[in-house]
Amino acid sequence: MSAAPRFLVPFEQGLLAPAESLLVIRPAEGLGLSGFDNVTIEQGFFPVARALEAAGFSVVPRAGGRFGMVLVNLTRSKAENLANIARAAAMSTGPVLVNGAKTEGIESLLKAVKKVAPVEVLSKAHGKVFWFAPVPMPEAWQAAGAMARNRDGFITAPGMFSFEKVDAGSAMLAPCLQGLKGRVADLGAGWGWLAAQALGPDVSEIVLFEAEHMALEAARQNLRDPRVRFEWADVLALPKQGPFDVVISNPPFHQSRAADPALGVGFIHAAAQLLAPRGRFLMVANRQLPYERALDGAFRKVGMLAQEHGFKLFEARNPKA
Ligand SMILES: C[S@@+](CC[C@H](N)C(=O)[O-])C[C@H]1O[C@@H](n2cnc3c(N)ncnc32)[C@H](O)[C@@H]1O
């Protein structure tokens, strides 16, 4: 078996030929696309989008128009995947390919698509690639991925962090956000709930830094206030800016499926760099994640405000940076 990425196998075996234009939805970095001309990439996750741009690809957060072929790479959200398959079928004049691992639910998506269209399938490396000629997909698939008001009254969509309701960790941080003053930054702001709690009368500006483009679009709808700025950005690689009086965060802890404390550690360092010398960092984290050393390394004063329901709440002051 060749070492080529899974989606390339049907091309290598002569079952498919490259079309005159290709749209690739949600690829990871370094997908082996070198044999294709005229490639557009849809990637809303900022760090991956920038890496693909640096590799010479044309990248958009959300694609529109028509393409000779569309390749959908799966995310962990079934509703988002169904919506992307439906969008791909609407945008493609040729085959639609779906590429994913078993852990991303490729089997159940294959079953669903088989009910709507004749499908070709190849298996490789704990996953599958399947393809079909575009036909109209069930309307419910597009609708399943659409933005809608969640049970807390905020606009969200499947695939976003805690899209159905406010995260328990964020809810625990919220009471500490009353009465904030000056310039505030929210690192990994998602669809904007924490920032909305922080936006009291004495806040002069709040900047939402978020890597997922869709989540930031939702936040734009949730926070209609002239003091709010939205930055599609990688918190781990922010250009120098600020200083901020307060930084708040419920940092991400997953890179794909595995818990990755390095992400939160990177957010702690970013907070220290953004803050004014007398600034304050308020952070909530899962109890089992080891952030104490990073906080002590980056700030002169660190305190734990609370520890309950599986979360720890930290306040760190006076960055060493
Ligand atoms: C734990 S969630 C918190 C979301 C939101 N603040 C809340 O309370 O619901 C972390 C957020 O960080 C975002 N994120 C992940 N990696 C990031 C990065 N490198 N830069 C900026 N945001 C990132 C995720 O998309 C996610 O929305």
C-alpha cells in the first residue's frame, strides 16, 4: 500500500482524474495536494489556514462558487460534516470526495450518503475515502450545520466549542468578570459568551481573539457593541499589541482528540505578554490540567480563586514579561 494520503488513492489507481479546479474543505496541514492545479482551500481554523497559505495555497474561511471537484475532510462534528457534504454537492460540477477516519464517523456518513447517491469507496489507514456524483442533498443536512440560537439565547453552530449551552467552566468564571475596567482581551473567545459577561459599563474596549472563523462570526452576532473588536487569530502567535488591563480565558485543551496542556500554557504566556505591568489574568481550566508552573513562571502573583465541579479558577497578576 502506498504512503500517499488516503484521498489520493483513487487518483493513483486511475479511478478518478483531477478536475480543472478543486475545492478542499477543512484539510489539515501538509495534505499532499501537489499534483493538483487550481486548488482553493476552505479552512476556518486560523493556524492551519495560515500554514496552508504559507505553503502557497489560496485559502478562504468560507468558500462559495462552483468547482470541478470538491473534497470534504471530516471534523469531529457530524452536523458540520453533513452540512459540508451538502454544500460540497451544491458547489461541485464533478465528483464530491469525502475523506475521514473511523474516529471521525466516516462509516455513519457513508451510510447516510449511500441512501441519497451511488457511492464508490476505498479504505485505508483506519479510515475511508468515498466519492459520488453530485446530487441535491437533503435540506436537513445544510440546516443541521446552520447558525441558530442555543438554549442560552446565543447564536452558535455545531462544531463550535460547547455550542448547545454555556460551558460549565465559563459559567464558573463569569461572576469574577463583574466590574472589570479598561481594556480587556478574551483569548479563545468562541461564540462570545464570556466576553458578553465581561462587558460591563467600565470596560472601554474588549478584543475577542479566536481561531475558528465561524465561532467569531457567531460572536459578531452575539455582541453588537461598538466597544467590541473581533480578531481572527492564533493566540499562540499574536503580534505584539496591547497593553490590556485584564485578560480573560477559558483556554482550549484539545488538539484533535488528545488533551494537550501545551495549548493552555501557550495561552498563559500570551496573556502575560498582552497585559500591562499591573494587569490581571483570569482563567478557568479543567482541574486535571497542570497550569500552576506556567502561571508561576509568567506572573509574580498567582492565586486560585476556586476549585469545584472539576474546574480550577486562577487569578494571576503582574506579568514578569
Ligand atoms: C475552551 S473554548 C472556550 C470558548 C469560549 N471562551 C467559551 O467560554 O465558551 C476555547 C476556544 O479557543 C479556540 N482556540 C483553539 N486554539 C486556538 C488558538 N490557537 N488561537 C485562538 N483560539 C483558539 C477554540 O476554537 C475555542 O473556541
